[in-house]
Amino acid sequence: MSDTIAAVATASGVGSIAIIRVSGANSLQIAKKMTKELNFEPRVAKLSSLYNWQDDLIDKSIVIYFKAPYSFTGEDIVEFQCHGGSIIAQEILDSVVKYGARLAKPGEFTQRAFLNGKIDLTEAEAIAKMIETKSVDGAKVLARQLKGELRDFIENSRDRLISLLAHSEVMIDYSQEDIPEDLLDNLKVTLLEVKAQLENIVESSLRRKGLIEGFWLAIIGKPNVGKSSILNKMLNYERAIVSDIAGTTRDSIEEQIRIGSHLIRVADTAGIREATDVIEQLGVQRSIKWLEESDIIIAVFDASRELDSEDERVLNLIKKDVDAEVIVVLNKVDIGIDIDYNKFEGFNIVELSAKKSVEELIFEIESILNSFSKSDELMLISSRQIDSVKSALREIDSAIEPLDSSELEFFSFHINSAIKDLNEITKPYSQEELLDKMFGEFCLGK
């Protein structure tokens, strides 16, 4: 990390301001060459003219110098805040490179912050996810992680496991000595407490991952029950073709819509029925896949008709053990009601006419989304974090039996493995190749 790196830290395109970030030992010298200024007071904004390597005026810019180690990366950093637009920003970046910097790789600023001890991996991942989050509540979760709350939780769990390991090692070394009879029982109590805490955070994280990634909502039902009409009404424009011909929607139609403070992705699926042609069969298969993967399922039925075999198939699908919230929509109530309500016992039912309004449905969806947000529980924000905790839980499960049978060498082995798994979340044993792969998913300038 001896070289100096640079990148445009703002999104490309037209804007009022663009920021070029430079980090490394030569940052201040580069700033002095470009501004022809000799003195920069750390953390004080200074209005300066910028010149390229040919001594041509580029722009008048705000220049801020952050002296190491009191910067984001822990190195000297200079930020040039110039007028927006890609041309000026690129000319400044070209000049910085001419004066000795090199272009930063994606995520390299954050990687340097991690390697210099300014942040841990939980904070680094929160920085990346903060840019991608799909809801206000997701941003709040990530802000807590930036404060180090997840790190503290993992470190607490890890310290308790280390304490268990220490007691186990002492008992192995002094196996001939008198050891309190209740010590093994106390070790198991603590182990089960740690296990319960880790299981809770995994369950909560899987249930609420849509706060970060965006929730998926699938509209399912047999053909011609009004699924596309409901989608169009939710979007306030004619996105899907609507007709009286069954099977009009032959593939999934995906759109994004904001409901309350949440950005959700909606899939209007092909009608579920025994399709006769290959294309429609593929559409039905995709509909069933959406049902299995969505966070919220809207199952639409024609309230003006009795259930037929195709309706029964949809009903059986939503009665299965799916990890999703289900809303049963009884559509076309303006025509009349001839459906058996007893068939939908236990489901949240919304009656509507999609031709008129879907406001009640949107209200129910927002209520479900808000229920995901109300919890104050911490959550894991990446598949990497979830996999690490799951791996630790498997090791803890494997440690219980040898603890019960006083086989403490095996108990210690599994507890040590669980500690290593938790270390992967905040302080991995891995090295440069793993870090390059992880931070390479960041955007430039981060």
C-alpha cells in the first residue's frame, strides 16, 4: 500500500459537484503541484485554482486535506471538490495520475481503511450495502452496523466461546484434580445461550433481508382472475396486457414500486394451470419458483365464481410451508360474490375490484413491510456473514455431544472451530486474495 491511489468518488453524469479522492503518501504533494499552494491546514476547506501538468487552468475547486492517521483510510487523503460533470472531473483525475498517483481499484479505499485498522469487516460491508439499500429502515440497520453494534455482538459471542474453551482446556490439563461437579453443566448452559443468540440473529436476518436487498412480491393465481389488472393499478399505468383470453401473461413481468418507505420488486406471474404448450408451461414453472422465493405472496381468486380445480391448485400451493406472508385477494367483487370463504380460513383476505381501486391491498402490503421493520434486533447483512454464523452453529451442535460425555478434547476442537467461524465476520484469517475478491465488489471511489 505504498503507492498513492485516486478515483472519482461521485456518480458519473451531470451534477453540481464532483469529488476526486486521492489517498496515499504523495497525496499532499500532488495537491500542492496542482494548486501551486504551499500550505494546507488539515480538515480545513480551501478554495484553490487547479492546474493540469501542462499548467493550464482546469477549474476553481474546494480542496480538503486529511492528515494521516485521522482520515477514512488512515493515510493522507486529499479531496478535490470541483464543478460537476464528467469532463472536469476526468481532467483532474488525469492530472493526479500524471503527478504520480494510480487509478484505484474498486473498493480499494475501503480495503485500505480495513487493513489500516480504521474499520472492521462488518463496517466495511455496511458501507457497501448503504449504497444499495432499498429502504429507509435498511439504512437505519446499516447505520447501527457502522457504529459497531454487530461487531460488539459477534465479539461478545466469541468471548463467551473463548471462556468455554479456556475452562475446557484447564479441565483437560488438570483432569486428575478435583473439579466442581456442576462445571460441565454450567458450560452447557452458557453454550446453549450462545447458540440461541446466534440462531435468533440468523432467523431475523433471513426474514428481514429485504430491508437491504428489497422485498420480492409475487402476484399468483390461475389465468384471468385479474393479476395483471392489479399490477397495473399498483403501478398507475398499463404495464401488463389485460384481456379476457386465459393465458395472456405467459411469462413473469417484473417491476419496482415504492410502498411507504420500502422499495419492493413485484412479479406478475403467468397463470397457474395445466398448460398445453411449451412456452406457457415454462411460464407456469417460473410462477411456482416465484412463489417459493418471494417475501410476500398475493394469491388472486375470482370472487364471482366458485373455486375450480385450477383455483384449488393455487390454494394448495399457498397452504404449503412457504416462508412468505400470504394475502388472499378476492377480486371482481363488483360482479358478485359466489366463492366459499371457508376455503381461505387462516389467511389474510382482501376484497376488491381491481378495475376500481387496490388501495386496501396496498395498505395490507405496507402493514406487512412495516412489521419487518419494527424489530430492534440486529441482523447479518450479507450471505458471507450468515454462512459464517451457520457454520459456527454447526460446530456448536457438534460440541454438545462430547460435552455431555465429558470428551473434552473433541469439545474443545469444535468450540475452537466455532470461534474461527465467528472471527471470519470481523477478523478473518484469510488474506490478500480473499480481501481482493470481497472489496472488488465495491464501486470506484469507495
